[in-house]
Amino acid sequence: MLMMEAQTARSLLGNVRNLLYRNLPTFLEVTHGSGRTRHWRTVRLNLSSGVIVQPLPSSQEELACFFRTPQIVTDPVKSLRFIAASPGEFRPEILIRWSRVLIEEAIIDGSGGR
């Protein structure tokens, strides 16, 4: 299983807007090897804690099925990008940390193997 942690930071404009208004959404666009593209609404703080990227489950049921019976990913994620409704609210740098988690280890100890 491939995990991604993404650290983003607000710009000065983003900090001011956050004080005055509700946050605008940020999306993750994922392109699979087949060319299929999907969009996911993200929560910035959740991204910094880590998200599963490979396999990228479409639902909680799909994720649960993967943990019960690990399967070969037939349409792997080829690329991803972040799309912000207002890009000026964030600093341009995104720090990304990748990690692999062994499924068996994650199931046994519940720690995700990190």
C-alpha cells in the first residue's frame, strides 16, 4: 500500500481569508494508468496525516475489501495533482512524503506499519 503525506501552508492572503470566511475547497485530481480521471475533495489537515494513494479506494467498502483480501491493483494511479479553488490562498511549495505500508503488518498491529 502506498501512502502520501502532503504538507501545505497558507499564504498571507489565505490566513486573512481563513479569519474572515469559510475555507474554499481543495481537490485532488487522480489519473489512473487507463487514463481514467477522478476528483476528490480533500481536507488539508488530513493530507498532512497521510492518505492511501495506491490502491485508491472509491468507498469505505472497497477499502475494507482490500484489507480483507489484498488484491493486485489493476488500474494503478499514474499521477495526481492538487487543485485549489483559490491557489493564492496557499504557498506554492507542497512538501510530500511517500511511504509504503505492508498490508499484513497494518492488519496485525493496527499501526499502519510506520
